[in-house]
Amino acid sequence: MGAPERTPRTGLLRFVTAGSVDDGKSTLIGRLLYDSKGLQADQLTALEAASRRRGLSEVDLSLLTDGLLAEREQGITIDVAYRYFATPARKFIIGDSPGHAQYTRNMVTAASTADVAVLLVDARHGLQPQTRRHAYLARWVGIPRIVLAVNKMDLVDDAQVAFERIREQFHRFATGLGFVEVHEIPVSALRGDNVVVRGDALGWYRGPTLLEYLETAPARHDDQTRDAAQALRFPVQRVVRLAGGNAQPGSGFENGEFRGYQGTVAAGEIAVGDEIVALPAGIRARVAQILNADGELTSAGPDMAITVKLDREIDVSRGDLFAAPETLPAIGQDIEAEVCWFDGEALVPSRPYLVKHGCASVRARFAQLQHRIDVDSLRLVEGPDTLQMNDIARVRLRTQRPLAVDDYARNRVTGAFIVIDESTNRTVAAGTIVGSAHA
């Protein structure tokens, strides 16, 4: 009996590879590109030359993504490497994230825009703390589907028994995280079994290959109609003022001062004539004109970069938010959130940090550390005194001035933030907002 038939999807799919160090993420991506004919001739030539310089008799596929000199010298992935390839079914963007614990922030960066997480585990070693941490973070940033690729199946005895044991362990853990879909695939990235082609070594597995799964997985852009139907969220990134003589020809403002508000639509639609509320001040106005690089528009939707002209002058600055009056975000200085602490220096709750939320930057303190999450057991550790590198916790922040926020599940832009150490300018944490009340 063969694998069940799956229907390919069209359009772009973004996925991230994650997992513990040395589980074979870079080799897996190299195998995907190599076996799917996603390499140009010059890339293949450079790959062969780099492998020879390392004294290897065969092509080292991991070198396709380990592009930094430091990575090649150490044999690890440090930065996030992005690769692009296509099959007859669809196009792909791969984010190869680092496995080392000190580079967890890079994994979060890669995962924040992904539709699917491909989590690797070495069949010889089973689930590791970083495996569980990356699974938790994948769901934390909103990835709905996760694939556990049990790699290096060619290096274990009783491969099916080893796979089933790891599969059951992971399924129990990941099911509690609330993924829409959890799927496990046995693979050998080195030999290519079940990556692009099925191979002969793992004939007991009847499911799809990794590529077959990725060709059929829904992408986030499949939900664009849902995103457009959401309430308007337009973070103001820049205020533009032009004298009449410098206004865009045909704009209608050549004889007067033009004042526009630039940014990218985070959710919903904005149209000429719509009433908006500028937050946090709560001032109302109507949209008089919408412009982009191509000229004047009657409306704009999610992810469109535009300039908005209002029908009257109001006090708006960078970091403010235009919202639909019928569904306003929560506005306040107390923010309930889950944060992942990235920095090597522990959190000092008594000191202020800088919170960057959308286009707004505001000083804040950690008013309360409610609990820390043990990623191995998902148990809650109540009332921690501080947070160490890679700790994930539920906290309450007190900001210096009010912010307009949504739950992260409602909107990824207005529901997320990063925390910056003002003294070093390092990004020390990322956070997702939970439990905000809406007007």
C-alpha cells in the first residue's frame, strides 16, 4: 500500500527548520535543494569546490546554508540562512535557524513569518531540551503546523522501533501545545530517504515524503481574505509634510500643505471616506486620500505600504495607530504577555527596559513575573525572581505611556514586541501579548 494521495497547493510557502544542534538541519535543506533540482550550475560547482577544500570525497550539502565563514569553520549554523526554490507545485522560502541555545533569538526571527515548522531530531539521541523549546516557540509565534523529521535513520538499529518511540513522545508533547497539525516523518538527510524521494531503506513508512507534505500544506497567505476582513490596524511609521509646490502632481494638494501618514497596513482595509481613530489619543478623522508608489488609490489592504491623508489636521506622530472605530484595540500601560528571554545577562526586574511595539518605543518595567514555563514538562513554575537565557515566562509590563495593543492571536503586528537593553542596545527578549481587553 502506497502513501495517501495529497493535493498540491499553489503559491508561496514559508517554512523554518529548527531543532537541537547537529540534528542535521542544514544537510536536510541541502538535500531538499539538491534532489528537487533547486540548485544553479554555479552553486553546485561552488558547493563541490568547498567540499573538496574540506577534504571530503562527497558533496557536503550542509554548506549550502552555512554561509558565514565562522559557521563553516565551526561546522555549526549561527545566523538565519534563507534559501529559495521551486517545484512544479509551488514556490518555497526556507529559513534555516541555528540550533545552539545562545542563538534562540535567531530561531524566533526565522519562525515569526513561517507557515510550517520542520523540527529535526537525531534518531540516535531522541528529543532534546532544545527540540522541545523550539517546538514551544514555533507555536508561540503562531505557526499552525509542525513536522517532526526524525533524521539519521540510517545510523540506528531497529529504525522503525526507534522512530515510533520518538514519534509517540513528541506527539504527546506537541499535542498539548495546540498545533493545528502535528506530523512525523522518518528521514535520512544524508542519503535522501523520504526527503524528496522515498528511497528503499524505510519502506515501512507509508506517509508522504517531506517535500510531498510541504507541497500540500496550507500557507498563511491562503487566509488573506480573513486578514482583510479583520478590523483596521495601521501603525504610523512616518509623518510626511510637504509644501504645496512639492506635493505629488495630481494629488490635489499642490496649492496647500500636504501632511500624510506613512506605514504598512497590518490588518483590515482602509478606504477613502472611512472614519478612523488615531490611538492612543482617541481622535477621530476621515481618510481623504490614499497614495502609494504607483499613485492614488481608493483603498488598501494588508501588507500594503501607503501614505494616508486625513480630512483634518490632528496630532499624530510615529508610533500612533489608526484603527477602525467599531473594533478598537486595548489601550493602557499594563500589558500581560509571554516573553522569551534571549540575553546572557539575567533580567533585572527593578530596572527599566525599552519596549519596541510596532513603530512605538516606550520605556517599561517588569512589574510582575507571574510564572516561568518548564518547556520539558510544560509545567508552570510560579513566581520566578528573574529570567535566564531562553526562559519563557508570563509577565506583566508597566509602560511609561499607554500603548494600543491586540492579543497576538488576533494580530501579529499589534500583538508583539521586543525588549531592548538601553545601556547596550541589545535585544534581550521578545514578547507576545495575551489577554488584552478590547473596547
